[in-house]
Amino acid sequence: MRGVKSMKSLKSLNIKTAVLAIILATGFPLAAQAQDTKDYESLKVSCQSGVECNNFNVNLQEQGDEIAQTRRTRTRRTRSSSSSVDSKYYVGGTLGIFFPSEIDNFNVPVTAGGNTTLQRVNPGTGFGGSIYGGYNFSELISADAEALIYFGNADPLDGSYRSFNFFVGPKFTYTLDKTNDQSLYIFASPGIGVGNVNFGGDLGDALSDDSGTGFALQVKAGVGYPVSDKVDIIGQARYTNIFGAFDVPQIGENGTVVQGETDSKGVDAFGLQIGAQYNF
């Protein structure tokens, strides 16, 4: 009986061992398949990440281009906005035509055909130029000093005139496009100073007072264009007035000269010039 029980126990043990082996044999492929599935999912995620990385590289390149473009724009803007600050000093010159006005009651005796009449002194259209230099306090405000001369013929008689002026004053500049190194800009400048007018030729000989000097004002405005980092071309209009340059006889209500009385008269002129400016 004991031997039969041993045989039954051994047979039961073998059956259990066989079942366990079958279970293990079946479990390993399932585990491997599960692991493969997990690895596949991981690989899929990795592949997706790889695409995202590729897209990230593309996006980074595009962002880099945008940053570079922005950087170039900022650099250009900085150069434009700081050009006047970097170029502290400037010099320039202009040439142009001038249109002086007649001087009220400034007359000269003219004899013709045995008759002597008083005729008004009339400076004609003239030609002239200026040289100037200045200092930039900012891109908007600067100050300069300018010497101006213009001359031409004058009536009546065979006359001529010459006007010399010196002005100092502020200058206001506004750049139309601050992102462009070669943008047009506009400027305006009032000035104060001193001016002189001198008449020559036969007219000067006939005048008892052929030269006058007085306090002077000017207003000029124009447009400029930078052709390089250092050189600008400009065009401008200018109005000048020399006050109290001449003392002329006072004329009464009946049109006759009031003896011993005089009025101070000025000389004003309008001009158009072109020129160039060099920025240090």
C-alpha cells in the first residue's frame, strides 16, 4: 500500500510539474508580446517625438530667421536713430537765388532830360550762398552758426548791391522713416544775427547813405536726403530781414518830405537754395 501511495504521489507531482511548465511556456510568449507592444508604443512615441523634434528644428530655423530679421531691423533702426547722435558735428554749404524787396521811401535823385526826380531804390534778383556748421544735441535738436552772402544789380541808375549776414540759432530735424538709413528728413531753423547791405556803382555814388547795418532775423526750412553715411543733400527756402539798415526821410500825408525826420527801414529777402552737408 505504501508503494502504491508513492507511485500516486509521484504521478501527481509529475502532472503538476507538467501543468506548471505548460503555463510558464505559454506565459513567456504573452509577456514577450506585451513587452513588444510596450516597446512599440514607446517607439511610436519616440517616433512622434522625432517628428516633433524635426518640426522643432524647422520652427527653430524659422524663428531664427525671424529673430535675425528683427535683429537686422533693430540694428538698422538703431543706426538711423543714433546717426545724428553719433555724428555730433556737421558742416555744409548752400547756393541759390534771392529776391530782395524794395525799400520803402528809400529814394535817390535821378536827373533825366533836365528834370530831377526821386526814384525808389530797387535791389534786383540776386545770387548767393552760405556756409554753416553746427552741433547735434540729439536726433531732433541741433544748433548752428551760418554766414550768408548774396548780391546782384539794383535800380535805378547803374547800381549794384551786396548783403552779408551772420546768424546763429537752433535747428529742428524730423526723420520721416526712422527704420531707413536713407530716409528723407525735414528741418526748420530760426536764427538771429546781424546783417549789412551795401550799394555800389552809380547808385552808390548818388546815395548819401549807401550802406547800412542792423539786427537781422531769418527763418529757413527744407528737406534733406542722406546719400551716404556722411553726406546729405539739402534743399531749402529762406526768409531774411535786416531791421533798421537805413534811415530814410519821412514822408508826410501830402506826399512831401518832412524835413529833419527820418524812418528806419529794413531790407528783407526770400531765397531758394540747394546744398550739401557733411556729418563728422
